Amino acid sequence: MEILKPAIAGTMESSDAQVTIEPGTAGIELTLTSSVMNQYGRQIKATILETLERLGVASARVTVVDKGALDCTLKARVECAVFRSCGQSAANIPWGGAVR
């Protein structure tokens, strides 16, 4: 999928994550801030990149502020931000079906 416009999904509440995605030119540029970076930083990054790959996103600037979100929450937030940025969030999307 091609990222067409900036989009945000999620909140800054505890156990959630806020994902901001914007069009990019040089592959995936990920900026990650997490309250549990020392414990789970590698897993959080892997989950985000894997979700983007499964959605077919090849180029984007992604900023994630994590407040201890579970993997399933991270996947959902990334998926939502991508669909919003492509203008497809209003379509009949099988939410949760694009990401395994």
C-alpha cells in the first residue's frame, strides 16, 4: 500500500500506543519511543515492521509512542493508521483480517 497522507491511530493512555504515519521516500523510517524500551524494544520494533510488511508498505515515516501496549494493540494501531493514510478506512474493510 502507498501512504498518501499523514494519519494517526491510538492514544497516549497507559497500555496503548499512538502511531503516526506519513509518506516517506527512503523505505521505512521508524522512530520509536516506549516506556518499556529496555525490556521489549526489539519485540515492539519487530512487530511494527512485520505489520507494515504484511500490509505491503514499502516507504513511510512512522512514529510510535508506546505506553506498554500488547502486540495485538500495536498491530491494530499500525493497521488503522495505514488504512487511514490510504483513504481506505471508510471502505468495507475486514478489520483484523489483513494482519495475522
